[in-house]
Amino acid sequence: FELESSRVHAVRAVDAVVAADDTETSSPPPPTEEDASTRIGRSEFFVEKICCASEIPVINSIVKPLDGVFSVSINTTSKKVYCDHDVDVISAGDIANALNKNQFGAHVTKDAAQALAQM
């Protein structure tokens, strides 16, 4: 447990986190034999203009329809957006640009393609 600002938070695994103002995250679907060459990773974005949970549906409606995006998780408290996506279909920069077209002020803080390249 962590004590922060008089609140106790249980430390949980990254692949299944649910908080009061967040959407649920899940691991990307495992590639099938047909998709053996699919490179799926999780990119992280700092989104300056997230103010509250009411923006979760707006962000989901921007990011989820993009080709290559499998899941989206949003933490409004930390202003972070996490996207599981196929790095060969859509880049983290493309996802940030989609958010920025709607004036969200998104910055890539972790690029899944770079993380996969280091493996």
C-alpha cells in the first residue's frame, strides 16, 4: 500500500487497473498465428487539456476508431492516456496528432515502437 495525501491506494498490476475516474485497461489481444508479425505495444501520452472524467468519452471517440488501436485507457487525475496499438499500422505520433487536432495538447511520453525496438 502507498500512503499519499491521506489516502490509501492499493498497488495493482498494470494490465488491469480500474479507478473511480478512469476507464479499465487491459492487455492487448495476443497475436494469432496469422498475425505472428503484428507488433503490439502500449504508448503513453501526457494530455494537458484533460480536466475531468466527462472528457473520457470524447477522447475514446477520437482514438478508438483509429486503425491499429486496440484499447484506450485514460487517467484523468494524472492526465495520462494509454493506447495499445499495432506500431506498424499507427504510430504514437499519429495518435497524439489526432488528439491535438481537437486541441487536447497531447505529448508522447512513451512510444511503444521504441520500447519494442529495444527488446
